[in-house]
Amino acid sequence: MPHDFPSLAALNAAVLSDVMDGLGLREQAMKPFVRPLDHDLQLIGRARTGLYMPVYQVRDDENPYAVEIALVDDLKPRDVVVLACNGPTDRIAPWGELLSTAATARGAAGCVTDGLVRDVRQIVAMRFPVFHGGIGPLDTRGRARMVERDTRVECAGVAVRSGDIVFGDVDGVVVIPHEREREVIALAVAKVSGENRTRDALRRGELLGDVYRRFGVL
């Protein structure tokens, strides 16, 4: 996780989304078609973005993976690859086993894409967190190309910039803008504490209305 925010692992996507809603940041949760390959894994790190566009041929003199390779080779520990493919899509699958292997070797924290992923069994066996917009066997060669990296993108309805915090769990993926991260995380930690007190009171059999009036958490 980001070294200066060790409390992130105790949080969850729902709490972070609630807190950002309260701050007026209401477009920070990716659309629900983006799902984890492994429901048990949590994803926490800083975005490294890539923007894809569709293509319909490969020129003889080009490497269609050039920008993609440059991004993966430049990954730092706890980076999260965020690949914007204007998903949902049925023809752009930018992520698979070999890129997961390369990213793991660089210390990356995972990948999020609104495109497709492939090599699912191998990635799950690696326990490398990947959140995807679908599963399919297609190679991007001749279908799509990464045209920019570390640029502002929109992935599954959320604007993402390199350096923003990306948090994913079984409930979905949220993006915390870099300039608001300390505020968001502090409020989320406080909300989790309030939820714990609420849960304990409900388990004791107290009425939901009474508990909500006391703690203001639901």
C-alpha cells in the first residue's frame, strides 16, 4: 500500500465511496461491470494510466505494443496499472498473464481495466489483483493500441490521473484524487470506527433507529 497511508488496508470500497459522496466527489466509483478476478484480493496503490484506441490493422514497420511495454517497464512498487479502453468492449483485451508477470516483478500492486483480460487461470494462480471489464481471448494486435501513458483517462466512468489512489475490493473500484487523499482517508477511518460501534450495538439487540440516532452511521 502507499507507504504514507498504512490505514488503507483496514478500509473498504463502500466506506471510501460514502466518504467521497459526502465531500461532493460523487463520480469516483467505477461502473459495476468492472469486477475482480479474485474476490478475496484487495487492490491498493497509485495509478499509472494507459489510454487505448481501436485500430484495424498493423503496419509492417511498427511495434503495436511499444507504449504498453514502456509503461510496464517503468512501473514502481505499489503502482496500479489503469487501462482505459472505453469499455465495456468486446474486442480490446489489453491485459494477460505475461504483463501480470512483468508487473509483479516490478513490484506493482495490480491492474484495473474497463477492457477485457485473458489468461485468467494463470493470473488467479499468481494472486495478482486484476479488476476487469470482461474476459475474452483476443489479442490487442490489430484491434487496439495504447496511444498514451501517464495521461488523464476515463476508466469505467471515472477520471483517473497517474498518482491518484486506486482502491479495489469485492464491492468494486474507487479512485481517490491525489489532492484529496488525506482528507478522504481520515474521514473513512473515522467512519469505519463508527460502523464498528453501530454493529456492536445492533448485535446486542438495540433498535436500528436508536443506534442510528446515536452514531449517525448506516
